[in-house]
Amino acid sequence: MEYESDHHHRGSLVVGVLLLLVGLAFMLDNFDLIYIGAPIGHFWPLIVVAFGLARIFEADTPRQRRKGFFWVFIGLWLFVSVLHMFGLTFHNSWPLLLIGFGINAVWKAVTPQPEWRTSKG
């Protein structure tokens, strides 16, 4: 049990440091202190996708897994909108967010709740 906790914290530390470094690099690029390159700058939503995938793979409960899938969905929506894939932009793709929120709500409603959350006593 202790090994799983240490492994989880180590994974969180690695993800945190990577996010910090990538965020710092993008910030320095925004201030023209370093040059990352225009094509790479468009792939920032993949960080959100990676965050969601990490949550899915380390999820212990269906609720955590659902949240991970939601982050992946948001990241993919951002990615598609930033790159204008399939002719989608932020302006014309926002209804996809409503669909995603709807799927998330339905998934939450049909997922069995832990016994401690459903009992009244």
C-alpha cells in the first residue's frame, strides 16, 4: 500500500515538474525571450490531453476516470479549435462543449455511487 502511495506521488511530481517547465518555456516564448517555434506553440492543448490521460491511468474510482476522460475531451476540443481542424474554430465549435458537459452529466448519473455516498446514516 505504501508503494502505491509513493508511486502516485512520484508520478504527480514528474507531471508537475513537466507542466512547470513547459509552461515556463511557453511564457518565455510569449515574452520573446526564447523562440519555441510557431508550429510547436499550436500544440499546447496536448498538455491538457496528457493531464487527462494521466488521470485516467492512475484512477482508482470510476469518478476519477470520468474526470480524466473529461479533461481529454476538453484538450482535444482545444486542439481541434486551435488548429482549425475540420473547419472548426472556437466560434463554431462551442456546441461541442455542451455535448461534452451533457455526456459527463449522463455518465455521472448512470455510474453507481459508492455506498457511503448513497446512505443517509
